[in-house]
Amino acid sequence: EVQLVESGGGLVQAGGSLRLSCAASGFTFDDYNIGWFRQAPGKEREGVSYISTSDGTTLYADSVKGRFTISSDNAENAVYLQMNNLKPEDTAVYYCAAASFVGDYAWEDYFASWGLGTQVTVSS
């Protein structure tokens, strides 16, 4: 069974930083892509970033480019999301998810296994 557990969320003032962690188990970690998603109350879920744990390829949503950095530690079976210069519009529940393959189009649709999320709140 694929298990993903997020941690590291919290309350931070605008301009501050947080580092989210995603701990994975139940699958061969370096055979998968790990993504970060977020969902604010009343809004649709949106993809933030993903990383290929095999070759290190990354992708970022335009809204977080230059501010967020995704990374993986394959020895720890973990993926991290370093979030800098946070803005109030970043407030959401953040989820990590796993996909065995990610295509070039509609990358969000390939992720099927999800964690339960961690709350990030950015005050103005």
C-alpha cells in the first residue's frame, strides 16, 4: 500500500518561509514521481510542483516559480518543498502525491495516491 505523510505546515507571516516534507512508504520510491498540490477552501485543487525521483526533473506552476523549490532524498524516501517569500494567496492545505508516470500534458491527472495534507496559512 502506498502511504504518503505530509508535515511542516504552519502559520507564517507574508514574506516568510516554510519547508514541507513528504515521507513515502509502500512502493519503490525511485520508480515514481512525487508531486505537491494545494487546495484552498472553496477552490479547486491545483498542482504546485513535481519531481522525478529517478532523474531529478522538476516542474513548477507559474504562481510559485522562483519562490518554491522541490527536492528529493531517495535514501530517506522523502520529498521536500521549500517555500520562500510566502504570500497570503499561498494559504491552502498542501498534499503530496505519487505517480508512476507523468506525461507532458495535464501532468496533474497522473497522480493517484495521496497523503492527507498539511495546513499552510500565510498572514498579511
